[in-house]
Amino acid sequence: MTENNLQIHFVEKNRSMKPVQPGNNTLWESGDWIVSETRAKALVGGRIHFHEKRGEPSYFGGTIQDYRVLPEEHPNAGKVVFTFLRAQESIGVSAGRDGWRNEQKMVGGTSEESASPDWEQGVDILADALARLPVLQRVDEEVRGVDDAPVLNAQKNARRRIILQTRAQALTVQDLWWQFVVSGTTSQEAYKPGSPSYHFHTAPASMYLVRRFAEVKKNAALGPAAFEAWVLSEFKSVQVPAKSGGTRGFRFVQSNADLVVRLYEHFRHLQDTDPLSAITAATAPTLQQFGELATPGSTLHLLDASLATSDKSSAMLDHLPFHRIGSKQLRNVLVSCGLAKNVLPLDSRWADFLTKQGIAVDKTRLGRDSYYLAVEDLARRALLKLHTAGQRLDIPNLAVLDAIVFLLVP
């Protein structure tokens, strides 16, 4: 068995860990935590550490032996409980102050988890491909002399993202809610102008659900059952174009209603007009990362602002607390709001684009955070190489690059 040097650190002030068997201080349970099952499985054989505060050394911990996911009938359904062997060497371990999300932090990795494909040549190949992309015209200039429709649309899409990035500091909770609902509900159905998903999110019938968070909050105050019924009725009321002509109901109604209800739990203590920069760990801990990105001078904002350091900020992003929101969907939210400049919503188009350049990308592994970050960093390094050489400065960041590639790749 390959040695597992993956570690997970938790801030646990209540000391909710307990022995599996009373009186036996060898085998312990961790208490329940928001961790994906994929990550929990990868942690078996690794270390678990508990801290009073982020900047303090661990006071307890051990080697993870197993995990279980709490069942649906449990009040904390879906959370993970680790079983671990208590170990003295897991006491006094520091994890630093940066990189924490939802009072947890991952460090290290198994050879399988942390290994990145050998893409050193891929950086040069991709840099050459990016150098050949159409040159972007300045944002303050009208797009002229472009007859090719895909290139014209790419120009407009890229410029739109540049403009969004200049307005991110003015974003409110309403803006973030809208993007979360759009990204979550389009994870099962394609989203482009004219598509059923696009029609749903722009239809007057979905106005309350998508664009008026105050209305969502008002209905949530009626109680769980009434709120769930209202959300479901909102989805059922929308008719979208059918391929055969006419209209049909929006698909995946029940699962999308569940998504909205579960997303609301992260927003419940916020008001629609609250600025994102006002979000803190106290008001909405799982949304703190968005508040930091909307705050100039914060660590996350500064790291993302520079292409050279954005690998660190991207690795700090946490999608795990959000139902049906993966690495791609989280980055869709960020680039659509203009909150993050140097992240990529990687999908099959990006995989196809890279494969056509001779860079083999396994689409099935993009669901794994370590692999996703490795592919994203390949594009980051390629664009950084061009910038260092004084080339393609018209593509200032990864979000703009994504806008171009998305519309130029069929």
C-alpha cells in the first residue's frame, strides 16, 4: 500500500471527538464534518488533526482508519465521521493560518491524489496555441472589421468579462444568489442562448426564484414545508421551448427544487442588498470566500489578481459545502460575477481544445480536485509564459481566456 501523506486539519473548539468504545482511548471518532466522500476515501491511511484555532498547533489527532457518511434519517445527513487511531505524533502539528475553509484544511496528498500529469511540454504547446488566438480589441473600442461570427462573439464575451471584473466590488447577495442558482440548475442541462435552461433563467415566471432573493427569503420564513412547496411550484410553472416545437416543462424539477432549498441554507442570514464584501465567517461561513474575493486587499483577492500567484488562491476555493456545485460550477459563479480573474470553469470544451493541441486530458478525472487544479494550472503557466515574453497581453487573465476558448471551440 502506498504511503498516504494526506492530512486534514479541523478547528474543533467543542472537542466533540469520542472513543468508539467507552473506556478505550485507542480508537476514536471525529464528530461529523462537511467532507466529500471522494475526499474522505482518499484520507483513509492519512492523518487527522484537531486545533483550537487556525494558527495554533493541534491538540489531538491520529491516523484515519475508516469513515462513514451519515444516513438520510440523521439530523446531519451527508456529513462524514472519521474513525482514527489516536497518535501522539498528531499533537503539536501546525497547518498555518492560510488555506482554511469552513474550519478545515487539507495538506499533502497520496501519490495518486497529488500526482499531476507530466505536462512540461504541454505548457509550450499550449502557449503556442494561445498565441494564435484572435487578438482582442480594447474594451473602450468598438469591435470593427470582424466578419466571423464566432470570433465576434468571443470578442464580445471576453470584453464583457473584463467589464464585470471592474464591477465586482459593487456586487450584492442578490447577484451571488442568481449566479449560484443558474450554475447549479444548469449542471444537468446545457446553458446557452435559446436553450431551455437559458429560457428558464430569463423567463418572467422564474423571476422571483432566480432574481429576487427577497422573495425567496420571504417564502423561506413560512417554514420548511411551505418553502419547499413554493420552490417546487415555481419550477413547475415555467414552460420552455421543446425540440419538437411548442413548449414543455423544465426538466429535473424535483432535484432542482432540492438544490435551491439547500443553497438557501448558506444565504439564510443575509439580505438581498448586502454587499458581498460584508460577508464574514460570522454571517455566512461557507460564503466567506466570496466576501474575501470582493474585498480589495484581502489575501484571496490579492492572490487571484496576479496570474503568477493565482494557483494558490484557486487551491483555496472550496465547493464542498454546496450541494451539486463542483469545481467547475463554483468557478462559473466566480467568473460570471467577475469575482475571480484567474480561474477556469473546465468542461468538455476545454478538454477537447487541449486534446486537439496534442495534450491528453482525461475528462473523467476533472471531477477530482487535484486533477482539475493540475489542468487549470497548465493553462495558467502557458498564459504566464506568454505574458513574461510580452505576448498576448490583450488576454489579461484566465477568465478572459476562457471566454475566448469557450466560443471558438465547437
